[in-house]
Amino acid sequence: MKPKIAIVSASGCRACETTMLDIHYGVSALNRWAEIQFWPFVLGSSMADLERIDHLDVCFFSGAIATGSDRAMAEMLRKKCDRLVAVGACAAYGGMPGLKNLKKPATAEAADRGDLPEELALPEQENRVRALDGVDGIDRVDAVVPGCPAPVNLVWAAVSALVCGGEADARITYAAARLPEEMVRPILSGLGPPPGAVFAGEKAVCATCSRKKEEKRFKAVKRPYQAYESTGRCLLEQGLICQGIATREGCGGLCTGVGVPCRGCYGKPPATFDPGAKMVSAISSTFETEKPAEIQKIADDFVDMTGCFYRYTLPAQCMLMKG
Amino acid sequence: MTDYEPKIIAFLCNWCSYVAADAAGVSRFQQAANVRVIRVFCSGMVDPSYVLKAFSSGADAVLVAGCHPGDCHYISGNMKALRRSFLLANLLKEMGVDEGRFRLEWIAASESPRYAEVINEMSESVRQLGPMH
Ligand code: SF4
Ligand code: SF4
Ligand code: SF4
Ligand code: FES
């Protein structure tokens, strides 16, 4: 029997869900392997349809949990699905919608002032934006495909591993080079990925970045438009805030390869405690001066470090603000 | 809150501030008793993640103390600590940790009164601020 699958988006931009369609002829292949039972975006399925379904094998879930209906859908899918897969930074770590947690909701502020228009028809908001596994009713997520958006090759590695029982060898081999060996072996032998598998590497982006570190130091922070070298030297050492050192590898340095600093969309590598702390230490160690006043001056040039270092991960990986 | 006792985590360098803390105890300087001391080999090894971990595990304040500039046993570990402290303080401030809850101080082995003074100052100001969460 073909495995039954669901593909859904909660609060996100839907690019992750669209990745599912980015495989061109692969779409018909997916249909050959699996029976897609619930896919609001493409099949127009509704919550009532989901209620009628007894059991699903795999669900590819993208988007963060920000509204009451996100939560209800996630909790119901967890009950009905054998394997729930978080696809993309939003579902995996809270993603960019998670930055909402930095501020009190506008509606709450308006309510404090007492001027909330009564007929305001907004979806019911959760008090905090959460990653999929941050929801009370969800005890585990069975696999994660990070990235913003999760890239086609890794999404397909996950689909092949979880839905096709390792049969779609060609696609897995394509992604295998980027996956840790302990993960690839059981997948290729048809056992499926280990529980909680993250479809990405284990080291930091720096490990696969093509740029050269020269132990140079910088005097001032720069923005991407102020410095552009398509190849060559490490961007961090040029004064750009490149978060490759605090980010899980798996993209192969997609952004840094074209001269754009890494913004951390794969979340932190397993060995990093907190991405912000890692960036503070990486950036500070490149300051040239030892004079307190001068260090203070450079440090004060960094604005919105929280929004920058935890751009994709605030609800799940920021030690001081998660939860 | 009258019976609120702030918890202070103090990362003290083995070669100077830890000795000062020890001496402060031995010579019975009056000092607030709400400090948990963690002895480290050098202030330069206190990674910003230790400080975040301390705060996220319930510390109300964190002190990092090391040798005076020029006196670090490992030559420049304390400069490393100094370089990081500014950015770290700014990040903590952004995340709602009040100024004064994180401090970097130079306290030599011979400066036990200074150690007691820093601890007392910190616990007083943190008591004013109240608990973290
Ligand atoms: S992870 Fe990025 S691409 Fe995917 S849904 Fe969220 S915002 Fe969109
Ligand atoms: S910091 Fe950025 S540019 Fe430098 S090596 Fe790491 S990923 Fe590459
Ligand atoms: S370089 Fe960084 S931001 Fe770009 S895709 Fe890779 S992990 Fe994401
Ligand atoms: S040895 Fe004391 S600060 Fe380095």
C-alpha cells in the first residue's frame, strides 16, 4: 500500500511548501509513491477533511505556530501521523515569524490603550510564536529539514527517505554528500532516517564555505552594500556580519559563495549552545583594538543583534528568550 | 520583596580573583552571601555562552573577574574577555537583561577588599532591580 501523506503550511511564507512543487516531473513520481490525502494549498483540503482522516504515514509541515488554527492543525496532525517532519526554519525553529516574540502584539497594545475596534477580524493569535515542537501537545518531531526556504535537494532527500523507503536512490545520492554518514547509511539501506534526524550537516557553514580565513581583524562593521567581493576572503574578517560560524552546515555556503553573508537560516550546529553567544565571541575576537573606549565604539555600531543573530531561531534556540 | 536574595554567578580567574575571593573569606570581610563561585583558569575562557547559560538557568547577575591588564597568566586572555564584554553587554541589554547584572572586573590576588566591595555592590544593585523574570 502506498504511504498516505499530508503537506501543510502554518504561519510562514509558503516558499517551503512550494519547494514540494519545485521538482518539476518529480511531482508525478511523488504521486506514484504516495497517496497525498491532505494538501490545502494544492488539493484545497479543509480541516473537516483532516478530521475525517484516521491515519497518515508522513506529514511535511512548514510554517511556525502563530495562530490558534496553526496549533489545532499541528496537534491533530501529530495525533494522526506516524512521522511529522518540520520543513524549513519556521516549523523547525520558529523562523522569521518568531521575531514577533520580541514585541508585544499590536492588538494587545491597542487593548492596553483601550482602543481596540470591536469588529477587528483577526485570526486568534497565540501569546507566543512557537516552533512545531515547542507546542504543548507535540512531544516530538520525527525529522527536520532546515533552511529558509528548505532547499529542494534536502527536501527531496527527506521525501525519498521517508516516503519512498530509500528507493529514489538518485535523489538521495544527490543530497547524501551533504548529510552525516550515520544518517545516510540507514536511509540507503531502506531503514529510514534515525529518529529526530536533521537533514543537514553537523558542522558549521564555515566548514564548507569556499572563503579563506586569514586571521585578519577588522576595525568597523560593514553592511553588505559597503563591501562586496564575489570570491576570496572570509566575509566576517572583512567586517561583514557573516553567521556561518554559528550556523549548521548543509547548504554548502550558498550565500557566502556569491558574496552574501550567511544569515543563519539552518539554525545552530549541535555543538553550539546559543547562536548569539557564538556570534558575540566570533565577532569580538576580530576586533583589532584593546582600548575599552574604541571597543565600545565598534560594539555600539551593532544594532538589533537579537533580530540578527536569532533571525530564524528566536523561539527555539535563543537561550534567554525561547519558550 | 524583603526576603529576595539575588543569585550571583561569579566566574573567577584561578590566578587572581579566585585568590582574592578566598582571602576575602579568610580575612572575614563582610560580604553578601549570595554568590556561587566558579573557578576558571582565565577570564578569557569564559565564553559568552557561559554567561547566557548562567542567566538562562536562573542567575540574577553574572560577574566575570580576571587579572589586571598586563598581568594575565596566559598573557592576553583578559583582553579577550574585555573585547567580548562590550558586545555581550549590548546583546544582553537588547534581550532585556538590565545593565548592572553583568560585570567584568579586574581583581588582583592582593585585592580582597575590592572583591568584597564588588560583590556587595552587585548584590545591592541587583536587589534593587529584583528577580530576572
Ligand atoms: S522557513 Fe522561510 S521559506 Fe520556509 S515558510 Fe518560513 S519564511 Fe517561508
Ligand atoms: S564566516 Fe562566513 S565567509 Fe567566513 S568562512 Fe565562515 S561562512 Fe565563510
Ligand atoms: S549560507 Fe547561511 S543563510 Fe545562506 S543558505 Fe546557507 S545557512 Fe542559509
Ligand atoms: S589568567 Fe587571570 S585573567 Fe587570564
